[in-house]
Amino acid sequence: NAGVTQTPKFQVLKTGQSMTLQCAQDMNHEYMSWYRQDPGMGLRLIHYSVGAGITDQGEVPNGYNVSRSTTEDFPLRLLSAAPSQTSVYFCASSYSGQGAVKQYFGPGTRLTVT
Amino acid sequence: ILNVEQSPQSLHVQEGDSTNFTCSFPSSNFYALHWYRWETAKSPEALFVMTLNGDEKKKGRISATLNTKEGYSYLYIKGSQPEDSATYLCAFNNAGNMLTFGGGTRLMVKP
């Protein structure tokens, strides 16, 4: 199993550009989520999904969209990039949304917005 | 927004030292507490998920305890090794679908 994969690993955007961060998992996990990691702030939840066709907002959803058309994929869209979105983005999955289940993380995407 | 705090923010120890750090979380509506180990340039990996007050979990030289009534968990590392150098994250769940992470404790073990 490849586990959780993310592409790209690095990306530089100009303010106002849009892009999609890809996330895929091959573990047949129902629950998928996106976090951003900023210095001194740990991981903050952006959006999550408890199954195909179902998404919900996390702690910091503004400026991001998600969709979940298949169990495997959970792309994160930046609609109009801003410097405040410079961060490292992690996708995670688990077999259910229950809080007592460990999360499997992808390798991360480092995004810089100039 | 739930308040999950970790202390200290960073820690330098010598190889062979034992060390511990703290995760504080809301004591109400507790469901689960996670610990993750995050090495530089890698992704976070789960160490423990604890759900019961008084839980103790162990994985090699690393162990964790849980006190849900007072809202804290300790992570202990016995005989630290350079390969233990990493950021240790805790995350709190209150039975919803969201994990709230603390800011992490960055451990550096000097040979």
C-alpha cells in the first residue's frame, strides 16, 4: 500500500492564483481531512470528510474548498491564494471519523504564496 | 475552539537522559487523546490513542499516561536516544469528527 499520498510536494503561487492540492489514499478509509501547519501553532483542521459525498468545515476553512467524489481522493482547492495561506499542508485519513482512531498522514505539501 | 496546550515548547536533553512532557486539554466532554511523533521532513506518525482515565500505554522506551478528570496527559521517554529527536504532538477529541492539536514539544537529544 502507498498509504496517503500528496502532490505536489512544493508549490509557489502568486497572490490571486488558484490551485488544487491532491490527496489520495489506498487504505479504503472513510475519513479524510486536511490540516495546515504553521510555526508554533501545531496542526489546524481546514476541512474533513466522513465519506464520499460528505464534507464539513474544520477550524480554519476560509479560502479553501473541498469535494469528495470518491473514497480514495480528497482534493483541497485554494480559490484565490493569499500570503496568509503560506504553510505546510497535510492530508490525513483514518478508517472512521471516530475520535479514538489513529490518523495516517501524507508527506505534506509546502506552499508559498508571494 | 478547544484549548490544547503542550509544554515545554522545546527541550534539549543529553543522550541517556529520561524526559517527559505535558499535554493539557479540556476535562469536559473527553473522548480520546492522541500522541503523534513527527520527525523533520517526514509526516506525523501515531504513537498512542488513549480513551480511558488512568490509561497507560507503552511502546518501547516511550510511554504515556492519561488523566481525563484533570485534563492532562504525560509522555515519557526513558533513556533518550538521538533518534528520538522529533516534535511530539498531542491531539484531543470530544466525540465529534475533529481532532484539535496542541502546538507540539520539540525534543532534541544530543549525543
